[in-house]
Amino acid sequence: MVRRDPVGFLREEYEQLVDKELDWKLRVLEGPSTPRCVVDGKKVLMLCSNNYLSLSNHSALKKAAIDAVRTHGAGSGSVRPIAGNMDLHMELERRLARFKGAEGSLVYQTGFAANAGLIPQLADAGDIIVSDELNHGSIIDGVRLSKADRAVYRHCDVEDLRVVLKKVEEHVPAYRRILIITDGVFSMDGDIAPVDKIAPVAHDHGAMVYVDDAHGEGVLGDGGRGIVSHFRLKRDDVHVEMGTFSKAFGVVGGHVSGTRDLVNFGYNKSRTWLLSGSHPPAVVAACIAAIDVLETEPKHVRNLWSNTDYFRKGIRDLGLDTGKSQTPIIPVMVGDSGAAKSFSSRLFELGVFALPIVFPMVSKDKARIRTIMNAALTKKDLDEALGAFEKVGKELKLI
């Protein structure tokens, strides 16, 4: 009998990715995530971080983290349902719910854990999940973990959503629950889901609405309060508003906000929450401090949008295409994957760190350089970046 190598496929599949140039080549950030930082030993402008408000290096967050280690230790010692539920965790959820204008909030270890843990519990056998075709991978995985049926509607197309829901209503036997899920801000294109139009359609069909607002937290709405605030919706128009501390808040962690019933349901049913160690005290304290900063220093959100408008206009004035961008996520459309990788490499040589997004993350003809704005970038920084884009764009005959 010939014995097969049970793990030989690991190297084979990795080498296939390398041959197709689809593998991730990790660069190393040497120091804090700041607008001007050191990556792989080179001083560069950071244009691809999710640290929208530059809070990850804010003095208040760092002090809060250090103080929490002194008072509460380095770790919680357990999962929250057993012995790892600290007063800091409870305070964070109280502060977050107040910030969001919700009855309650529940903090997960990551945004991915929120989607993977809650979605399968909200919809089960006999239910159906209706999902935007460009939803984030964590939503897709959460849906796959559910026993519910699933349907997809065209990206941000409310009329197609109506058509899908009409078919859902005709299903025999009738579904118990309908769950509509969409990203708030789509991370590849930077466009905003029309939640103000989705909510009334959902209401007409008695459907729940779940919005993953990871890229809207700290960015959209009054003082960065997110997509419900952005569209001035009523709190019960969106039944689950999921978000993250890992982007604009500058720390790490996921969360959901809504009714008290949602919170009680979530922490009793979500295995990602029940079975994962709780955040260390330093992380929780830094998240609380981030909320403090958003409530008392509105300049960060204002600066972010000022920089966004300035850079997007500058890119468009060069003759480059920014696609559907409505937010600080500003893709520079290149088309060909090889050209996008060459564009990114050349930018790095010129001192600008902005990554290419290529197939299979986007369609083969939709490769782009995805830039993400930061509140602490100066106009000098942005002009320097625009100069690099102009130089490389001309070299590659894109402008």
C-alpha cells in the first residue's frame, strides 16, 4: 500500500498561488501606524491603513491602556460568561450603547467573530437570508454557517431586492424569518449601501435588517456614530448594527448595537462570544478612551472628510478613475492585475504605501490601488502622494 503525504497539498496549493502571483507578501510596519511611518525599513506615507482617525497612536488611548494594565492586569483570565467579565467590559458596552443611541451593545472579540457568531443564530432552518452580492467575506462565512436558505440581490440595487423579496414571499412553506444583510460601506469600492431605502422595503416584508458598518464606524454620521445616524434613521429601522473597534476607533474588537433583547440573545447564543477569551483590560480601556475622543474632539472626523474630498478631487483631476467611492476609501482603478501590482511597487519606491487589490478579491478587469484616507494627513502629505500617483500614472500610460 502506497502511503500518501496527508499534508502535501499545503505546499502544492501555496506554490500555485505564488505562480499566479495571488499570494500575500507581508510588509512589516516598524513602529506605530501613523501617516508617516516606517515599513520594511523605508519611510513612507501610509495610504492603506484602516486607522481612519489616527487614534491608534492617540495619547489618550495609550494612557488608558497603560493605566488599565496597572489596575486590572494583562489579561482577563477567562471567557466572559465564566470569570472574564470585568467592570471595564460592562463600562465599554454602556458607553458604546449611549454613543450609538441604542438600548444596548454587545462587544465581540473581532468584527469577524460578530458576523460568524450571530448571523447563524438569527436565521436557521426554515428561514432565509437575503444578502448583497458584494458583502464582506465575514458575512459570507456567517451565512454559510447558517442552515437557512439564502438569496442574493444585485449590489445596492433596491429594486432587485424587491424582486427577490417577492419571490421569498411566494415560497411554500412560508419562511419563518427573513434576514436582509448588507455592508454599510463596501470596503473595495468605498460606496455606501442605500440603507435608507432598504429599511422601508424590509419593513413591508416583515424582514430583519442587519448592517455591517465596520467601515462606517467613526466615519459616517453625527460625530462618527455610523450609518443609522448618517441616514437619520430610527433606531428600529436597523435591527442589528454591527461595527468594529479595529478601524476608525484605532484598537481591536467587534460589536453589535440594537435592542436589549438583541444583546441578551447574542450573548446567550453566539458561540464566538461564549467560547472566546475576553479582551485584555488594556484593549477595553483604549476602546472606551476612543469613544471619549470621538465625543470630545470632533476635529478628527472633520479632518478625515476634508482630506477625503481633497484627495479624491486631486486623483480625478489627474484623469484617474475613483470608481464608486463616496467615502474615505478611494480606489484608483487600474484594470489589469499586473499593472496594479506594478503601480503599487513603484509608489512604494517613491515613498507611498498603497496596496493593489487584484483578482480574486475583485474581478479580473477591476484591479485597483485602494487608498484609504487618514484624519492626520496634511495637505503637504496629500500633495506628495498625488505627485507620486501622477508620476506613476504617466509611466504606466494610464494618464
